[in-house]
Amino acid sequence: MKNSYVRLGGILFLIAAISAGVLAFLNDSTKDLIAKNEAMAATSPEVLESVMPGSVMFNDYADAALVETIKSENGKFVNLQTAVDASNNELGYVVRTFSTVAGYGGDMELFVGISPEGKITGVNVVSHSETSGLGSRTTEPSFTSQFAGKDATAEITDFDAITGATKSSKSFLSAVNNAISIYDQYLK
Amino acid sequence: MNKLDIFKNGITKENPILVQQVGMCATLAVTTSLLNGIGMGIAVIAVLTGSNIVISLLRKFIPDEVRIPAFVIIIAAFTTIVDLLMHAYTFALYQALGVFIPLIVVNCLILARAEAFAFKNGVVDSIIDGLGMGAGYLVAMILLSSVREFLGNGTLFGINVLPASYEPMMIAIQPPGAFIILGLLIGLVNYLSRRKKA
């Protein structure tokens, strides 16, 4: 009887070990490619254009110490970059931040473009876990475009939420407002 | 049972969603739009056929007493393999379907086919069973998701098919609407299949 337990456990162990081995190998051989894909998708030309029209690249912000300061003081802040056009002219700031109010599936992560004059140039969702078909509509231009042109000097309070996805819309707004408060506090 | 019967069985007599009603959680959750429904259907066909092959090949090696944990390990491994490969090599496809891949692990349809078919039949039959069941799943997903997107959003594949004056029936794409529409669909299928018999 005892022997059969050892045999069963052994076979199960063998299956698990082989599966783990295959997955470990595969994970190792694909992880670089996956990281590259993700990085490229996050700053594809469409994303750049929607966040800061005319930009071709997001560069790291020159004052790295300031970025560190913001990081330590604002828990939802991810990164601050400078958008540049084809001839390397600086077009404005790009704040990458999570929302401060959770949506239906947790925090949403956004790029918020802000011009040197303090106007929002565009917003793009980097990642979210909202319900597909409902909350996910906050990622569509018909919703995000309403923020372009708004003042980044004061918190936005009135906006058109998506019907049936109020929670996701509010989460989205809180991320935009977090970017605004970062701009007001550190960049203005 | 000949090969064609095995294939057709999954689409009609034992349709996983409309007749067997297995794997409901993922079905109800993702059918908010036609694109989602088709994506999930295709992902299920891939993993179901793959896991059927592996389990059928190993059916003499896996002892009866530990078959369920063995199935779970194999299905989970297979799902992760598909996830990693798509993420690395077909990134555009992954962006559209990526969210559904991990959901496949909890789809009991795959476990049910491993237990009921692949563990008792040869490799070729298991492949056909996987494709047939997967096709049945896909057909049901298309039906359910197109009705839900049409009523709940007035669109199909995200394109407006109804005049702008149409007020979307929000409940159709919310979770309660999924139950209601699925129930109506199953009722319709039962009605048609009974009438055919009579």
C-alpha cells in the first residue's frame, strides 16, 4: 500500500517537474522579446500622437532628482518625461501615473500630456483592468479626447462620465487630476 | 462512433455551452462584444486541442488515482505556453486576446473533455473531439456575444449597425443580462431541437 503512494506521488512529481522545466525554459527564452514588445507598445506612434500631438519621442526628464522627489512624495506617480518633436524641440511634459481612486478592477495607469502653458494636450491609458465593453470604453478617444485643452492649473471636476461605467470614469479622472496636482506642485 | 460524428457531437448534441453548460464563468464574463467572444472561442480551441493531445498521449502513463491533478498541471502548463508564445511572437494578436488566455485555465470544459474523452481515446479521436467541442464553443460564443453587443451597444465588431437614435439596452452587456440572454438562447435551442425530433 505504502509503495503505491510513493509511485503515485512520484509520477505526479515527474509531470509537475517536466511542466515546470518546460515553462522555465520558455519563460527564459521569451522574456526579452516580451519586454521589448511591451515597451514598444507603450510608446507607439499612435500613443505619442494622442498624448502630445506632434511628438516623436518621450525623453527622460532632465532633472532626475526632481523625479525621485515626486516619486517619494506621490505614491501613485510613475514617471515624468519630456515630449520632443522630430527636430528635438521640447513640446511639454508627460506624466505617467496611476489613478488615486480605484476603478472596478483596481488602479488605471495613464499618460497625461501637459503643455508648458499648463494645458492638457492629451491622455492615453497605459494599462487597466476594467470590464471589457463597459469600463474599457474609458480608453477610447470618444471619452479621452474631452480632456485635451483643459486647464492643468486646477482639479477637473465636471466631465462626461461613460453611462454604466461611472466608477471607471471616476478612476480615470482621478489619475488625470493626480497628474495635474504634480504639474501644479512641481513644474508650474 | 466515426470521426465525423465525434466532430459534430461537440457542435450540436453535446454543445459545451448550449447543452452541457460547462465553463459558464468565462462565457458570461467575456461575451460583452463580438470580438471578445470570437477571441475567447479561438483561444479555447487552441488550448483544448493541445491538452487533449497531451493527455491522450499520456493516458497509459498517468495512474487513475492522480489523474485530476495531473490534468490540471498539464492544462495550466499548456495555457501558460500559449500565453508566453503569443506574447512574444504574435504581439498584435496577444493585445486583442491576451486577457482571455489565463481565463482558460478555469474553463472546466477543458478538464471535462480530458476526463470524459481524451483519457479514454486515441490521439486522432482526441484531436477531433477537441476541434469539435472547440467549434461548438465558438459558435455559442458568437451567438451570445453578437446578441449582447447588438442590444447593449447597438454595434457589431464595434461598428454602429443601428441608427444613433437607438437607446442601448444597457442590461444586455451587464452581468445580469448575460444570464437572461443565455437562458433565452438555451430555451430557443431546446425548442428547435425538440421540434426537429417530433
